[in-house]
Amino acid sequence: MSANLYPSPHIAFTSAENSDIAGSFLDINLDALKRNYRYLANRGKKADCAAVIKADAYGIGLEQAANALWQEGCRTFFVALPKEGARARKILPQATIYILNGLMSQQACGFYQQHELRPVLGSLDEVDLWQSHCATTQTDLPCAIHFDTGMNRLGLSLKSAHLLADRIKANALSFTPSLIMSHLACADTPLHPLNTQQLDKFRTIRALFPDIPASFANSAGIFLGPDYHFDLLRPGIALYGAQPVNDHPNPMNVVATLQARILSLRNVTKGDSISYGAAAVTNRDSRIATICVGYADGYIRAGGSTMQKDGAKVWVAGREAPIIGRVTMDLIMIDVTDIPASDIAPGTLVEMFGPHIAIDDVAAAAGTIGYELLTSLGMRSERRYHLDHETD
Ligand SMILES: *Cc1c(COP(=O)(O)O)cnc(C)c1O
């Protein structure tokens, strides 16, 4: 198969081999990631800006993201799990790396120490584990302390915060926390009353630990304004280009673009059903393209259409087209009736999300959020990392 047989306005293959055998392509623009970091960091006038790179940097690739963010000046990173931290440590020998999910066990302490990872301690029990590890090894290892201000997920209560503050005052803590933090539950909804309630609580807690830097804002929290910034911003999703705040224009650059190849085209008559369960039926004579991507590539199955519900849109030959019928494991059908036949052929690449189709719109059509779509992408698509000057 020669790529020339399958002309497409979107084709920009990096390797002839892969271009001939891949069904879908996940393009990651690392310069866009860097610009997003710079944009968020500039919003924090006095605050430093960290980066959350958990879950393989929200699916775009932990190593690549970590490297690009370090180049852009990021020095503090958050992951969820110790193993993610060890991976990040290999790429980032000098960075500060926090493990959001805290300390799983006494035995885990050695792993943190070995890889110079800082746990985000989420309960007094975890504080005790770290304390006893530091005492046994005669070390003063840095860590963060997480306080719960309204998520009810991880973190010390206000009452525990007082107990901890008393311990510090009495010099009864054998290590020095390097960060205190809390996490917002509703930052993506700026007018939600929980935002200011959490802020008030966090201010109270912060006053108990005046000498320790504080971190509060995730991506959406950054946009709530400087009151929410404290000393260290902690964005994740906005770095990767998804919309941080609901019902607001998205100021972030697109980082991830998913494209899939058209495999075949067929004409169907009005009333024919498409895909499994015959859940969608054409209401006119239609032209249907079958494209080489499915839920096993991470494209959420609920993004398909049924007679009751529209599905997600795709972008093909300079226009929008709808998904028709259920998303299957390896394949999706789209309705290309309104697209001039001469503009598409087998091999044409279809944008599933990217510059023309917002990842958040696809997620919404599938009843989910950009976070879940990004972190579902997996490894089956052919991944290509770009810098600005290499794209189109
Ligand atoms: C995931 C996470 C973040 C990043 O949140 P985004 O909404 O992706 O910016 C920040 N802090 C904590 C505790 C998290 O779990």
C-alpha cells in the first residue's frame, strides 16, 4: 500500500511503515504543552507553578510530558502513585516529586526514600508512619500534608490539623513538612458556594502552619483568582489542553489530536440500520464511512448514536460529520452524506478530537469529561510526538 493512493489533507506521516499499517494516530504537541504551562504559570503572579503528571500525564506520556515541562522551567511535579513517581524520577533527577495518594504502608517508606519521592500525607496515621521511618533512619525527609476542606477524599480534618500544629509547636515532629495542601471539589463551577467555604477553611489551616508553603489550586482553581493561588499552583488537565472551567471559552492550546483512517465507504438506503443492536437507523439515503478506531483505542463507547440520542462529531475533509450507530471495539461508522464524495476516500484521516473537535465536546457527547477520555487513550493508536515546527 502506498500512501499516495490514499490522499488526505491531514496526512503527515512520520514513518512510511507506520503510515501503512496504523489505523489511528495520536499526535501530541509538546510545544503546546509548554505554552499551556507558561500560560498557567503566568497567571500565578506570586505563586510557583507545579505540574500534575499522574496517570501517564493524563494519557499523553509521562516521560515526554515531564521532559517538556522541565525544559519550560517546571521544577515540582505531582503523581498519584509511588511507581509513577519512580518513573518520573528517572526523567527528572533534580525535580521535587510529590505522591498525591500518600503512604500506603510502613514498608513503602523505603521506596519513597530510595527514589527521593515526597508523600502527600493524608491522615495522622500516615504522619505517624513517616515519623517513625524518619526516626528509625535518623533522617528528616520532606513531605506534604494534605488537609481536607470539603472533598471528603483524602486529607487531615481541621481537628487533626490542630493536633498536628500542637505537635510541631512542642517539637514532637521529627520531620519538616515542605508543603501543606488541600484540593477543591467544585473549582470548575466558579460560583459554587463550596469554593469560598473551602478557601476559608484552608486559610484557617494555613494560619496554623505559617512557615510552610501552601498549595490549593488545581487547573480550574487557578482561574478562580489570586486568592486561591497561595504558593504553588497544581494544574493537571489544563496543561493537556482540555477546558478547565465549565461554560467558559477554553484558553488552552490543543495538545492531543486523535485521527483515524477511513477504511471503507458504502451507500445505504433510508431506513437501514447501522452497527450493533441496529440502534441507529438512517432517515435518508446515506453514505457511511467506516473508520479504524474504537473503544479499545480509548474512544468512549457511549460517544455513539442511537435513535434516542446523538453521538459525538468528527471532522473530515474540512467539515463536521456525526458518528452513526454504536461505537464498536475497533471501528466506528460516520455519516458522510453531506461531504462531497471527491473529498474523501479510503485512507483519508478523520479527526476524532483536536483543533476542530474539542475533546470536551466528545467527552460530553459520551456522558463523561475530558479527563476520562484523555486517560483512556491507551497505547493502541500510533503515537507521534511533535514540536510546533513539525506539525502541518
Ligand atoms: C489530579 C489532581 C490535581 C490536578 O487537577 P486538574 O483538575 O487536572 O488540574 C491537583 N490536585 C490533586 C490533589 C489532584 O488529585
